[in-house]
Amino acid sequence: MKFWTESAKRDFEMMEKLYKSKDYMYALFFGQLMLEKMFKALYIKLCDTAPPYVHDLTFLAGKCNLDLDKITVANLKEIGGFNINARYDDYKKAFYFKANSEYSKKYVLIIREMENG
């Protein structure tokens, strides 16, 4: 579990640095990665076993038996897409334009809230 939480902390710090430097696409990517690792750490804590080898945030939240409202589920689905959109070339261009200042600010704030809560 310690591996996941420490790695998540570094990813959160990287998200903040990238966001501050206006590298929004990769800031969102690291935000998604941080949440994924936090869910995996929680899964280990709850189940005392290795987490599932998936990147789907809503699936991981479900495996942790989290009771999420519809807005949170929708946000997790959107944030979950940052993993694919920032990683694969055929998605990068469209995501680069989508991840503008306003869009990124919205989701960085949501990720921060999830990290704190």
C-alpha cells in the first residue's frame, strides 16, 4: 500500500507543477494517475490483496465499495479518459485542444477535492 500512496503523492505533485506551467494535458494525465493509485491503495487496505490490473476509476471505486453520487461518477468517467487521451498519439491532438485553461482548471479542482476527501 505504501508504494501506491507514495507514488500517488509524487503524481499529485507533478500534476501541480505541470498545471502551474500550463502543460494542461499532462497535468490532467498525472491527476488521473494519482486517483488511480489512491483507489488501488484503498483497495489493498480494504481487501488485503493486490489491486485489479485496470485503469478504470469508476470500476476501482466500485471495488472499494464507495458510495458515489451521479456527479462524482460522471467526473470519474471523464477523468478516467485522461489516461488514454494523453498517452496515445491518435487521441493526443484532440485532447490537447480540449484540455484548455478553463477545462483543466475545472478538473484539477475536482481532482484536488478528491485527493483531499
